[in-house]
Amino acid sequence: MLIFGRAPRFASPDPPSTADPVTQIRIGGPGHRSPSTAVQGLTECKAVSDDAPGRIEFTLNGTPVSVRADHPHLLAALREELDVTSPKDGCSPSGQCGCCTVIVDGKAVVSCNLGLEKVAGASVLTLEGVDPDERERFASAFAACGGLQCGFCIPGIVMRAKAQIDKKGAGLDRAAMVPHLGAHLCRCTGYVKILDAIEAVAKGKTFEPALGAGVGQAGAKYQAPELALGDRDYVDDIRVPGMLHAALRLTDHARADIVAIDTSRAAAVEGVIAVLTAADIPGELRVGLIHKDWPVMIPVGGRTSYAGDVLAIVVAETRQQARAAAELVDVTYDVLPPITDPVAAIEPGADIAVWGTDSNVLSRSAYARGDVDAALAGSAHTVHEVFQTQRVEHAFLEPESTLAVPHGTGDAKTLHVYSGGQGVWDDRDDICRVLGVPTDRVTVELVSNGGAFGGKEDMSNQAHAALAAWLLERPVKCTLSREESFRMHAKRHPIRLEYWAGCDEQGRLTAVRVRAIGDSGAYASVGMKVLERAAGHATGPYRVPHVDVEAIAARTNNLVCGAFRGFGANQAQFAMDGVLDRLAERVGISGWEIRKRNVIRPGEVWGPGQVMDEGAAGAEACLDAIKPAYDAALAEGKVVGLGLGLKNSGLGNGFREVSGAVVRFERDGRVTVRHGWTEMGQGVHTVALQVAAQELGIDPARIDVVVDTTRQLGFGQTTGSRATLMAAGAIQRACAAALADGCRPDVDYHGEHVVDWTSKLGDPDNPNPTIHSAFGYAAQLVIVDPATRKIERVVAVHDVGRAVNPQLCAGQIEGSVHMGLGYALTEEFPTDPETGFPTYSTLRQLGILRAKDVPEIEVQLVEVPQPRSPYGIKGVGEIGLVPTAPAVAAALHALDGEWRTTLPMQRA
């Protein structure tokens, strides 16, 4: 149903020419757009002296400008008409993330809910117009202090900080700055190092940040200065000649048959180029990471299965036109009641929830060791408890955006796709399935994204942008609104966990039985793996002789659930540590002591039967390292709660994991390092750079890091805390190959790291499977002031095996603790059981902790090397929040005597 609207701007049959796609991204270095160049271009192209009707005039960065009056807010005028992209769009028009902050007449304001009529005649300042020396001070401070990760929120925070420093000068300290960050969200850092950087600038401290020159060295994040200033583009910042904009028409019902789709009203809208439906897909309808069950669009005659299903794509000259027209796509439905109760969904005889499937049981993961019934019967103490965790929205601050740029025509036509996804090779393969073309016709280039946390593993709008660009032979960008993002991408699983546990008179665990049901929503995503991971981690980092575990992933018509930092381990740990603390109370020993008596050690059998290697010593090392803080807090009369956790690094479960890398010496003296992992703030590009610098013995400033599908280096998603480990191993080997050959220029030196020694969970023929090759371990202590009843400090002791960059590693943990506290106390993303639609539509409703809500976070790194891992690396990305919720629950119990079973624990 390819419906064309008004004639495109380029009427010739050939698409407008575009430059090499790689040159379109401004990421610093050669070709980077400097602030002075941006201002000069603005003067040449956008300055208007005459009083044009229907326009608004104001001064931007010292230059008079005029913009159309029909922009919905100042941010749209800046980004869409003036191409000023340092203010980022994270939530427009709600004004709740702060990423779009600019200074208007000396006052810091969020620009996405500021009407243009309010800036008529005003002076607007963005980071592009800030004095170069001041820009350098901010960039250097954020780089040196580790004050950014993905970087998406930082330009807005810098503008807020500038406004405060302009007012208070050296009198601005971190405590004074905290209230002013109330308008800002950061999902990565926990705000700790952001405040360090702002205070340093206010006090006039100067830095000369340098990149880390080897493994184990603290250093600046790769591209940190450009990220801090908003100069390194995200996908939605990229502009190419002739670019069109796509908007998606989402379903009005979570479960309904599509009777008809009428696109005529949308096609008639001014500026609309085409309206596409499922009938226009030349290849496969469905995509997916594990099961190909997720329709790119629902066709007439098909059935919707969740609130994020797409029915049509509207392509227009401007984003505003595309969005307005998408609302005019008329759909006729035969509405069916949605299936939203996961427990009822898996009952025999239940209606099938998801179109194209034959069962509501997505997966079942189970294993057993010993005789649990007998062990429980003979236990001195037993506990039976049911825990319920909640659905959580990732709330990465950069909404999903994809740009697809076609080249050539006919059989020579190719497509270059800019993606922020967590697995660009999976993106490429599924895009090719949808287009019905071989993989050599499509290249997907990673644009390091503005946060992901697992939520960008599944494709969101990549196939839609690619389809439109391929059919129209024009560049097409598709960027989701925050509300669309909420509906479309996978969430954290809500899981019901029923536990039976026993121990002897000394508090040593005797048996654990677990029955878990996770609501995986409509499509598979990686839901079966999340419940498999919850099953594998169900006994936590403890030694249990008798175990019986079953975890089921249920399909419903609720929002899809998939990967999210913790990946099932955090849900299981909340329950496991919960029953352990209840047993400790019955035995009459402390939370620390019962963990010490049960902690897993090298050579012992863990959970599903795995015999743990020497890396398992990290669990006890963390427990011992946190003991002084635990004792000191109790001695001071504080209330404490302790959590201990483990989290696998890698996919495991019998999957053969391969990571490739290429090192190439260029003739201009630079060195290109290519790998297969997504940079999303966690610092994998920095890891790549530091490993290469160490192995090659070169200045890290010579190194450029690239991820695209021109070489087959990626095999799956950046998930499971494995990117650092896998990338480091592959790059180490690529460097060795280069050194062995004399580092000749223009040669791709390839290296590979393979993990192929794991086994599947629950195989009755293998009682001692090595289900994972590596684990990270962590102990966290939550300290509460009994007088104020507030959490005043969190001590996080983490065994990371080897910290490639200790400063960035600590920043990852601080951000994880911040996220873990929200998960424990305030965050949730509920859906309406009658409709399957989310009941929240804005970031503020999610309950994410702001800077003022975050207690002091103290990080201690422990390094117990992981056998068979490059440099002994274990990983840190996911373990960071695994112990947090149980530590909070234990502290609250110590405060008021109440046991918590449901998350979040303090939602207002």
C-alpha cells in the first residue's frame, strides 16, 4: 500500500546526491564542526533582516535570526530549522529531562516547552555560542573528572552549570548545585562525577585530561570533550542532503484484528511524500533476536499483540508534517480483550495472546539437584515467601533514532544505515530480511548512543527507516518521541518469585526451591534468556546442596519485556537475599554473618551444578572488604542492610561466543581499531583504545575507534556485561598479529576471542554444567540514619577482575547504584490490565531519582582475576544493581521491622 502524497522537492527520477555517509557524522577530528564554523554558517544561511510574516526573530549566539512561527517550541526551531544540535531532545515537549537546556536572557531554561512567542526579541545562548575558553574549561573538567558516560544529558547540564557559575562564581559548590540539577536527569552516572566536574569549573581548577595509555590506567573517556559540548553527533543530530522524515502510526489497541487501513487523509497532507504499510514490505514481515516473531508492521488481516505495534509509516519533508499526517491514518479494528495476567495466560485452555504463535509459554527453564523435600523437612529453620518485582522503563535519555541513506539505483543500489542499536550486525541482517536483499547491499554503522541499558537490543525503528529509504530512494530519518519509545521498546520483566528455603541451626543453607513466572509481554525479544538467567542465578552467590528451580516466561499482550541491566539476576537476588535475611533473623545472626557462612567459594558447586573456578573467590573478597564499613556503621548507631550478588559476564548456556577485531595502521600515522560492540556510555570504545595503546606501545591519541558492518566482527548483542571482556581479548590478538607482521600500513590485522566451553542449563546428562565462563561479584551496604529515616550512604564493593580504566569503572558502579536505588524504592512502569497500555507517558512519572535524592556513594574496587579471561577481566555493567534492592530491603526491615516482598518499596 505505497501511497504517494505531494511531489517531492527533488522531482528527478534519481535521488539527490549525498556525500560519503561517513563524512556526515561530526565526531571531532578532521571535518569536525567548530563553534565558530557553526556561527558563521548560521550567519550566512539563517540570518534574516527583513520582517517576514509568520516568523519569529531573536538573537542566537550573538547573531540575529528569524524562524518559522509554527514550530511547537524553541527546541524544534533550533534543531530542525537552524541545525543547532547541542541542545538534545530527550522528552519534548514535556521539559522533564533537561537535555535541551539553553540560556535565554541570562536564565537557564528548558527549550522544549518554551513557546517561540516567549523568545521573540530575546537573546538565546547555546553551547555553540559559549566563549571558546569557557567551553574548554567545561570540556576538560568533565573529561578529567569522568563526569559523563553516554553524554546525552551533559550539554544541557553544562548550560545549567554555566548559568549558576555566572551568578555565584567560586561560591558554587556541589551542595549548592544539587538543587539546580532537579530539572535534569542522568541515567548513567548517578550524578557523583557530574558534580565533581561542575565544582571544579566553579573553583577555577584547570585540567589537562589525557586518554589512558594502558590497561589499569585511569584516563579520560574516548571523545569525552566532544560529548560534553554536544559536538559529537547522535543519530538525530545527523543531517544529509535531501533527507526526509518518517513518523510511525501505532495501534490504538493492544489486541485487535486489523480490518482496514485508510491512508488517504494522511497522504493528502502538505509535504507528505509517501505512506507505507505492511503491504509494501518486499521481504519478510517479522524480525527478532532469537525468534522471528516481531512484525515490522501489522497488515490488514493481521492482529495487533501489544501497544507498540506499528500499522503505517508516514514519510514527509519535515518531522512536523510527518507526525501530523501519521495521526490521520485511519484504521478499522475488530477489538479483542487483551490478555494481561501472566499467571492466567499460562493456564491450560487460555486464549493465545500473540498473533502467529501457538502457546503463551515462551520458555521454561528448570533444573534440580538433590532432594529438596527431604532437606526442607529436616531443616532447623524454613522460610516460604512470595516476591513480586515490577516492570521498569529503561529511560535512556536519547530516544531511538535511525537514519538510512540509499546510494545508487537498480541492482547497484545500497543502503547505509546509521543506528544506535546494541547489535549493528543483527540490525543489518534483519533489515536485509525485510528488504529481501543480501547482506552486502546494506551497511549499518554504529553511532554511539545516548544510553541503552539493554533497551536498544531489539530493533525499534531501524527497519522502518530503512524500508522507506529503500523504496523512496531518498535519505530517511525516523526518530521516536518519548511516548512512542515507552510503548515500543522492551522493558524490565516483572517477575513473581515464590521461594522455599531452609537452613540448619548454624544458618547454613540446606535447600532452596523456586517457582518463577515472568511477564515477557507479546514478542520474544530475549525474554526466554532473562528467565533462564533468573533461574540460573536463583540461589545467588551461595552454596546450596539441594536445589529445585523452574522459571517460566509468559507471553501476554502487555508491553514487550527483554534485556535490562541485571537481566533477571537482580529480580532473583531480591528474593534470594530476602529469604536469607529472614533465616538470619531466625538463627539469631547478622546479615553479614549468614552470608559469610554460605558464600560460594572456588571448587564448590553452585546453583545449577557449576563447579566454580578461582574467580569465585571474588564473592568472599567483596564480603570481607565491606565488613569494616558494616561494623563502623553499626557502631555509630546507624541502621544497615547488606546485599551480596553475582552476575554472569557473557551469554553462556552452551552458546559459542565470538568477538572479532581489526587493527589497521593508516598511512597518515593514525591507527584504526574496529570491534563489534556498541558504545552506549559504558566505555567499550575507551577499553578498545587502552588495550590497543598498551599492546602496540603507542600514544592513545593516535587511535580512532570504529564500529560498522563493513567487516564481520560482531556476533550478537552488546549484552551480558561481556563487551569489555570480549573486545579486549579480540583487540589483544589483533595487536599481536600486527606486531608479528611489522605493523604494515593498509593491512587489516584481525584478532578473535572465543568462549566455547559453556554448557546448557538443565541438561540431565550433565549434572555439573559450566553455564557461564565468568562472573562479577558485588557486596553493597545501605546505611540509614535512624533519626531522619533516610539513606545517607551506600558502600559498593565490586570485584571486576581487572579494571581497565578504574575511574570509568567506578563511574559505572555509581550509575548502577543510582539505578538500583530507583529500582528498589520508586521506579515502575505499570500497564492498565484492561488495555495493556502503559499508564505513564512522561519521564517524571517513572520515579527516577534526581540528584537531590541520591545519597553518598562510596565505591571500592576488588580485583580477583578471572581465569581464561583477557587481563583477568570479569565485567561490571550489570552487577552494579544486583545487590542494591535486597540491601535496601534489609535496611528498611532493620528500621521498622517490616519485611518487604514487592518492588518498588516506597512508591509515593
